[in-house]
Amino acid sequence: MKKDWLDPMMEELKKVGVMNKAQKYIDVRIKQLQEDALKAHDPMDQAWYNRLIQELDWTRQMLAKPTHNCYMEMCD
């Protein structure tokens, strides 16, 4: 299997702790957006929050290995 050109760079970022900080930030931001989505009354606002959450979830997956297509498909 051909190794991706980003792999060496991602490994170096993991070594210096950048990845952990990024993952923590993404996790916190997703929780904040979920809380804000619950407070939103307009369906368009709720849909926008869900889209932002989905994008951050995709970003978090790309830092590791993709596990699913959409955060709404995840099982708890």
C-alpha cells in the first residue's frame, strides 16, 4: 500500500503535541456548537450549527482515520 505524502508531516505534528491540542480544541468547539444548536429557535440556524459540527467532525477524523461519513450517523 502506497504511503500518503502527508503521513510524515502528521507523525511529526503528533510528536510535538500539536495534534492533541487541535483535537481538544475541536472537541470543545463541537460541544459548544451543540449547546448553541439546542438554544437556536430558527430551523435554519439549527441546520447551520449541525453543518458546522459536521465539518469539525470531518476535520477531527482526518487527523486520525475516517470512521464514518457524518457525525449524525455515529452510534453512542
